[in-house]
Amino acid sequence: MNSLSGTLIRRLPRFQRPCHLVRYVGTANEESDKKLNPRHFLLLLCPITAFSLGYWQIQRRRWKLDLIEKIEKIMPSPPIPLAEDVKASIDLPEFQPITVEGRFDHSREVIVGPRAIITDDIPTGAYGSAWGSRPSAEHHMKESNLSNFGAPAPNGYCVVTPFEIKDRPSVFILVNRGWVPTALRDPITRPDGQIQGTVKITGFIRYNEKPPPFTPDPKTMSNAGKDQEPHRQYFSREVIRISETLNTLPIFIDADYASTVKGGPIGGQTKVLLRNTHTEYIITWFSLGALTLGMWMYWLFF
């Protein structure tokens, strides 16, 4: 009996889970892995964000094209007089041609830069000049009687001077008279260019220029003339800041090249450069959205 029972014990099969239960449990586990959970929703944010940015770039492209169209129409238009109800540059479209009559207050002149002179080297297709072709830099220097200093300097400064409007006593605006080389940034070095009396100028309305990050604060130059207030240097066209310092209206005009006088700054320093790369961004963001969406669906269903 003992031997028989031992034989029976040795021959008893080990308990195994039925095959149909194994298949059922395995399928249940796989379905559990593919069931949506918070992690899936978190990863879905990637394609949603990419598609949203692509749509935003479509809106930006439409805005940029409208802006370019407006500038192309307004810059060649005839200049209009500066109306009395205009209290700031933003009351008019930027690059609106303007004509104004009055006198300069050279004692409060400031400089903005350093900046390179704008010449006919700027491509017309980049909206660098609405005036057509411009004389070369060497011609600029000769016409303004600055050829004594040799070839045009790669960098210089824009001269910004308060301008008192005729028949409106003590009402001043800001006029960018033009570019001078570094050697002539001090007004005492160019007395012939400091025109006196009533003059009529034409130019473009300009808006405030946001300084780039880490732009230094304006600084006072130590080489001011005897009757000159401390000469200040700004590093960008900060219309609001300059107007508050000089007690003028926040109206800024870029004088045209015709305003250039012998020995004075070289006018026509208006640069319009609008980059329209939104199409590339649209393709990039929608491609990234499609790629990440495909990866998400593959991970969820396969």
C-alpha cells in the first residue's frame, strides 16, 4: 500500500491554469495597458501645443502681410502737415510722410547709436528704402562736407534734435536729423551744420523702439560745448524716454535725405526691414504636430 501510494503521488500531474484562462487574463492585461490614463493625456499636450502654435503662426502671417501692404501704400504717399491734434507718434500710422515747419533747438541735441549709415546697399525688396535708389556712402560724405574724414565710418550716430513747431510756441517734437560719423558726434565739431532760423522738413513718423535685452542706460558725454547742455547718448530710439528727458511731445520724425545740409547730419536714415518667415514656422509646427500625434496614436493602439 505504501508503495502504491508513493507511485500515485509521483504520477499526480502538477496543477496548471487552463489555457482559456491564460488567454483571457493576458488579453485583459493588454487592454488595461492601452486604457487612457493621465499619462496619455499629458503626452497628448505635445501635438495639441504644436498645432496651436501652427495656427497662431497663420494669424501672425496674415497680420504681417497686412502690415507690409499698409507700409507699401503709405510710404510713397504725399506728406501731410502735422495737425495740432496729434499729440504722439502713435496718433498716426508709422512711416506716415509728414511735413513740418519750425526751428531746431541745437542746445538740447542728443545722439542715438552707434549705428551704421543707411545707403543704397540696402535691398529695395527688404523695404530698406521707399525713396528709390540712394547715393553711395561716399557721395553722402561729400554732399554733407564730411569727406575730410576719409572713407565713411562703419559706425556713427543719429542726431536727434528738439524741433519747435512754427506758430505753436514752446511745443517741441523730436527730429532725427540724420547720421554723423563718430568723429562728429560732438556738435562743436560741425558748427556749419547747426542750421538756424525757421526751416521746413519732411520725413517719416516713427514709433518707439524697444531696446534689446541688456541695453545700457543712456549716458552723458563729457565733450559737450560751452553753450551746450550735457550731451546724452541713447542706444535705441526710445521715443518716450527721450521726449520725457527733453520735455517734448512724444512725436518722432526721421528727416528725409533732402533735409541734409552742408556740414550737417546725413538725412534719409529710415530703415524698414520686416522679416516674413511665418510660412516656415507654419510648416515646422504643423509637421511637428502631425509627427507627435502619430507617435501618440501608435503608442496607444499598437
